[in-house]
Amino acid sequence: FVVVIFRHPSLPNMYRVVPLEHKHLAGAGRLAGRAWFADPGWSWALPDDSTREAYLAWLFERLLWIKLTLGYTCFVIIHEGDEEVVGIGCAVKVDTSAVQSWWHTGEQWTTRMYAGVLKMPFIMGFANFKRLLTLESYANSMEKPYIQRFNQQALASHTTPCFCRLEHIAVSPSHQGQGLGKLIVTHIQNWAKERGLKCELNTMNPKNITFYSRYGFKVIDEVTVVDPTCTSPPKQFL
């Protein structure tokens, strides 16, 4: 498909949204490390403040490489002055009852191997790795019934059961407050609308609920990841 570079009329011309390319991966990973450093979910999974930003940067550079390799739709916001990546966002098409997983999906093991994700337990430590798996597994098990229900409703109304999940929405902390979050979310929403897709997402940060509600998202469930050793953060599903 053809992607048109998008400029929001209320923003300075110094920002533009473009498709994610390999040259953006390192910058996007660093952005993720900064943007999600204080996120309740990632703080629980990676409790050491001294290593969390570096681990998140390492992980998301590879997860975005996987999405790019597998043909998923991802965008970045570029600061034109220095080509810095200041925002990211992905659209994952969900058209079955299965929920995609960055670790458990068997047919993508080769891609994960080339991305380097399989090294994660050795780089981050097995305790951190176990918490990351717990967080992801619980989130997927929580989301799956809703995807199944939405698909059944779509089939009952003779429409194609097809949804778009917004993932990895982030704006660099140093560029927040300038409308860039709105820019990336509405860009993906317009992309989905053009393809007849409904949008859904989940977040581990309660502060994000007010932001996403401005763009039509509503909370349909809230669950807590239970762990016997510490208090876990709530996970809102929108």
C-alpha cells in the first residue's frame, strides 16, 4: 500500500510521520526506554531503575525489527531538524481469535532468533525474563475472550471480524506536550478507518486512560496481574 507523509496543520513543520524503516530502529528503541521508564507495568517487570531504560531500549529495538520484518504497519514521528525519532506507534491487524505474542508464537521462532530476542533471559536475567513473560501471558489471556466476542458479533452481523490493535504508542519525554501523541494516534486511526478496521488497545498506565478517551476509546475491563511476591500494577483494557 502507499503511505503518504502526514503533517498535522496545528503542528510546526518540524515534525512528520513516516513509515518505520530499519534506520529508525535504534532511535525508536532508545525512545521506548525513556518513554516507558516510569510505566507501572514495565517498572514491575523490570524493577531495577538502573537498568530498566537500557533493557527496554534493547527489547523494543528488536520487537520493532520483528514487526518490520513480518510486514506489520509501524510509524515514527521524525524531528526534521536532526532526524531524531520522537514518536512511535504500530497497528497490528487482529482477524482471528488468536492473540499475537512476541514470545510464544511458534511459526515466528526463526524471526525471533535473527532479531536476537532469544538472548533476552541471558541479557536481562532470568528473574526479569520470567516477570516479562508473566505480564505478557496474562495480558494475552485477558484480551483473548474480548477478541473472540467481537469476532462472534461481527460474524452475526455478516461483517468481517477484523480489528486493529494500537501498540507501542510513545512520545519522547522531551517532546511531550506538543500534540505529538495526538498526531500518532489519529494517524493510525485514519489508517485503520481507510481499511474498515475497528481499533482497540490496552495500557498498563492509568494516566493514559484520559488521553485515549479523547480519541473515542472506552475502558471495557480492568484486571490486575497477580504475583505472590509483590504488588502488581492494574492493567486497563480499552
